[in-house]
Amino acid sequence: MKEVNNKLDDMFKSALEDYSQEPSPKLLNVLNKKMFFKDIARFNFRNLFSKSIIKYSSYVVISVSTFVASYYLINNNKTDNKNSNQIISQSQINTQNHNTSDTLNNNIRNISSNNSLENKTTINDSLNNNQKNILNNKNEANTVINNSTHQNSLKKIEPNLSDKNTTDNKNTVNNTTQTDLNKNKLSSKGNSKNKPNGNNISDKKNLDISASDSKNKFESIKILEEKNKNKNTIDNNKNIYNTSDLKNINYKITLLQPKPAFTIKNDGENTSSDFIPINDNNKETIKKNNTKSKYIFPKYAIEVYGGGDYVNKILSSPLNTYINERNKTEKSIYTYNFGADIKYTLKNTFIQAGVNKSIVGENVVITTISKLLDSSASHFNYQYHQIIHIDTIGWIPVWDSIHRDSIPILDSVIFNTVDSNWVSVYDSVNKENKYNIKNRINYIEIPVLIGFNFGNSPLRFNVATGVSFGFLTNSKGKLIRPYTNDVSDFNKTYFPFNKIIYNYILRAGCFYIINERWSIFMRGSFKYNINSIFDKSYPVNQKYYTIGIQGGISVNL
Amino acid sequence: MMISEEQIIAGCIAGKRHERNMLYKKYASKMHGVCLRYTINKAEAEDILMEGFMKIYSNIKTFRNDGSFEGWLKRIIINTAITHYRKNNKYHFIDIEQIELSEMEDSQEENDIEEMQFSKEEMLNVIQQLPEGYKMVFNLFVFENYSHKEIAEMLEISENTSKTQLLKARKWLRNKLQDLSIKKFAMLKL
């Protein structure tokens, strides 16, 4: 019976074990749709938008913002020339008001000039300077790679040897090493362009593949060390490899180990190298050091942020009294901001564009005094007045034998009779009107910035500068009107706002890399209106500067 | 451009749609064949297949390279089929421990199955017609090579129940195949 059962089982098994049938073609689309929503829930944005959409949309945002900025910059210059008569030279009037802004501008210049001097950190910076020289040096360089028989000995690097051309001392790298490198898809020429900088996603793939090929990332260095055993006897002081092989080896090290296992100390006269071979004792620390600095900036990232702002205004106008009055009665405000940016990073430079909401304004406390009309006391003063008005049309000359004179000809005599005048009587006590106003002007801004990242640890710093274009969404509040000193609501008649303002932005902060996908950041920001919030027709030039703090999260795509 | 399986796995871990689609195209037909054995019809099989692939995409990070990738995929699909079955058929199994297995084995007729020639589709059709409980046990024992103990744990039944279900399944299949062969023979005569 068991045999029969076995036959039956075998019959079914042989027929259906490898049975395959294509599912319906629609299934893949349905599956992709379901995964789309699942990815949203899991913040897996890679599949939400294709790379090309993100790329092109960021190009569109940057180009549109640049176009709008240049258009309004050009326009502003033209209108400035036309309307220069309206506004008296601001350098005289605004000296006091712009003192603070000038110092701020100076500080901004200092910061930006300092940034240009600082060294940008890349993966290559993790190599010591001497190794860099070796890579960049076109002449053959001498290197020493520790082999297992000389693990504890120190080796010297002599990058520029006079006997560099001696072929006797050349040791070619083993072919198997080359094939190992080829497996990892590295260029054999060692062109700097082919160096994996980590920002190229395909390079990152290679990193991942090389890591997956060997369980231990440092295994290939061990392979190199073992292979050195089998080579010809190595001169301890001078081991010269082919430049291309040398570059390959160094690339391998770069690829697997952003911070090399060996360090180079500068002992003053001669650069000596202390090669610390990888062994069980130091493997963990080297791995830790490498994992810290192995973060490679992705090309695209989305940042979402929010924070608080301190907003203060800068007024300028020929109406000094008005300005003084406003400065007395208005106070700066604390408000909030939030937004999202798309960031494109190339090495340590990034371009960022996005959209955010910003609020400017002031708190106004005005007290006005007005007279109260006493209607009961006001009256007609019934007094009879008669005014005689004589009009003349000419003069008739009268001659006599002795005198020469003229007599006026009376045209008409007008009698104006005033019956009574209305006399308004005001109350002896004046009325005080107190206004506590919160003026708020809301903008949707499109910032476009360029910046730099610094640092190698998970905690890094960046600085960015740029412009933003603010589009007025709404305004609410009251202000003292110039000339009349009346307090009026914001409206087009009395307060002609500019629909678009543009600002200068500076951001500086730090960010902490949580993992390859997520990081959090905190930064300070400074924003300054380049143009007034009011139209040129308005006699007051009103700008704001905003100092803020923002915190947020960044998601790599 | 040829992409290795590791690249596909890495791409799926990263959540890239292109790699996910490649994984689907490579294994969907095989896994669909597995699903067909556990279900009544194609529609149900596709439901399980889709659910299974969603689980695969979500959990591919947990794959540890300690076995065959295809085997890992198959296990997920089978677990999905079992979950689907347990949702829909809660009270199907009847514990019949009082019936002795040896009695059941002796009562079964010996049929010469070797002579019967059936196509894969016919055999699949026969399996699909199996009652649910028999189908699950038969598939897990014969195709996935699980022991009765393991089947009992997976389906939350007793070991004896698993054994009896298997015997009943075999009997049912044998009878079905006989009927099918008689019909075929009759058709040929006509």
C-alpha cells in the first residue's frame, strides 16, 4: 500500500513540482499600485516619483525662480531710475536705520569669505595628504604595503625618488589582484573621475556589491597582503609598483575603507608612514571609524522644516516725523515659519530650492487724542451783520482849472447780510483712542540657495546662501497713514503692497545623520528684504529683516 | 543589461521599482504555479500571489543568504496561502482520532496508477478539486516535504488529523484519476 501511495505522490510531484503558469498581465500593475500606497505609509519615496521627475521638477523650480528673480531685479533697476526723485537720497536719511543692517551685511561677507578658504571635505580628504600626493603625482611613487611577515615594522614612503625609473625595483601587482579589482568594477587607469565619490548612485551600487561580494569589507586588503607574500623579495625601504596598479590599490583602499588602515605621520624632515596592519585587535575600531565617515551624500533629498522667527522692520522716508512716530509706536514680532525643500548635492556642494510660508509685520500700539463735540452747547450765534461791498469799474478823470483828479464810478453796492454763524463747542475733556494692532503680512516664498557641507562625522555642518521670492497671500492690520496721521486698515488705496518681494537669505546649521536615509538638522537663518513691501508710489520704504531658527528632517531619495 | 540576483535583491531592499518588477517577472510564474496547487481557481491563486509578493517586498531585508532565494520566496508564498486558508476555513478540520489509521490504510484499494496518463493541467485540476483540508495537507506533505508534526503545527491540528487527511486525500485523488481515465477512454471510443 505504501508503494501505491508513493507512486501516487511521485506522480503528482513529478508533474506539478516545477509547474509554472504566467499570471494575468494586470497583476503587476495592481501590485505596483498597492506597493505605492504602502511606500507612502513607510516613507519610501524612491518609488513615489521616478528620478527623472524629481530631477526635472527641481530644474524647473530653480530655473523659474532664477528667471523671476532676474526679471524683477532688472525691473527694479529701471523703476529706481524713474522714481529716484520721489525718494530723497537714502544714504542721508537711512544712516541711522541702516547701521544695524550694514554691520549685518559685513558679517555676512566675512562669513562667506571664510567659507571659500575652508577645505572642502570629500572622501579623498580622508586619505592623508601624502597619499594624495602619491595619487596625483605623475611620476612613479614608492609605496610599501605591509605584508604579514612585517606586520609590526614601520615602512617609509618616499613619494619623489630620484631613482624612480629603475625597473629593477618594480614589483608588478599580481594579476589576481587586478581581477579582484575588475570584479569590483574599478577603472584600471585610476582616473580621478572614476574614483567612487559616493554621490554617484552607481558607485554606491559598486560599494554595496563589493561589500556583498566579500563578507568582510577588509578581506580584499588581506588578500593583497597575502599575495604580497608570494611576490619577489620586497625591499623593505623601496617597493615600487606600477603607477596604475598603485592607483588601483589605493582606489581599492578608498573604496573599501574611506579612512585607510594606515596613517602617515609627518615627522618634520621626512614623511614617514606607520602602516598599521589590520588585525583582530584593531579591526573593530577601524570599522567604527570607517562607518562614521562612510556616509556618502545622496544626490537628491527632501527637507521638511519649521521654526520660529524674530521679525524687525526698517523704515526709510523723507517724512521724519512720521518715521519717528512709527518707530515709537511699533514693536518687532516673534512668528513662525515652515516649508519644504528639494536638495541636490554634488560632492559637498548643494543646491536647494523649495517653498515656505513666512510672516512679517509688527505690533502697533497707538494712542490718538480726539476732541469730543458737545452737541448741546453748540449753537447759532444770532448776530446781525451787514457788510457793504463796493465794486468799482473804473475811474473818471475830473478836471478843473487847478486840480487833476479822478472820481470812482460806482458800479454796484452789494449788501451782504449774515444772519448767524454756527458755533461748535467741544468738550473740555479730550478722548483717548488706544489701538493695539497686530499687523501680519503673509508670503509664500520660493527660496533658492547654494551651500556647502562640512565635516566627516555623523554630525556635520553646512552653510547656504541665496535668494527667495515672496508672493503676497494676504495682509491684515492697520497703520498710521503718512500726511494725515489717521489710522487705517490695510487696503490697496492707502497701503499699496508689492505683490512680490525678494529677499536675501543666509542659513547656517548642523545636521546629524541617523542612517543612510534619514537625517535631522537645526539651523539659524537670516533673511533681509531687498525691496520694500510697499509699492514705489508709497512715500515710505518699509523692509524687514528676519532672524530665525529652523529644525527639520531630511529624507534621502 | 544582465543584472545579478544580488543586484535585484539590493534594489528591492532599497525599494526600487525597477528591481521589484524584475524580481516579479523572474519568479511570478513559478510562484503562481505553487499558488494554483493551494487554491480552487486562478483568481484566488493570483490574490495569494499578489499578497505574497507584497510580503516579499516588505520583508526582503530579512533574507539572510543562508539558503536558496527561491526557496525563501516559496516559503513566503506558502505561508500566505496557509494564512489565506485559515482565514476562510476555520472549522474545516474534524478531529477523527477514534478511527485507526491502520484500518483506513487496509481499506484502500490498490489501483494501478502507472498506466494512467494525465497531463499537468489535468492533474492540477484534480488537485484543485480536492477538499480544502485534504489539499493543504497533501501539498505540504508531498510537495513541500513537511512532516506531519510540522503540518500539524502550521495548520493547528493534531498529528493524527494530518495523517488521516493525507490518506483521505490520496484516496480521493485516486478515485478522481480513475474517473478521469474512464471518461478519457470513453471519449476515445466515441
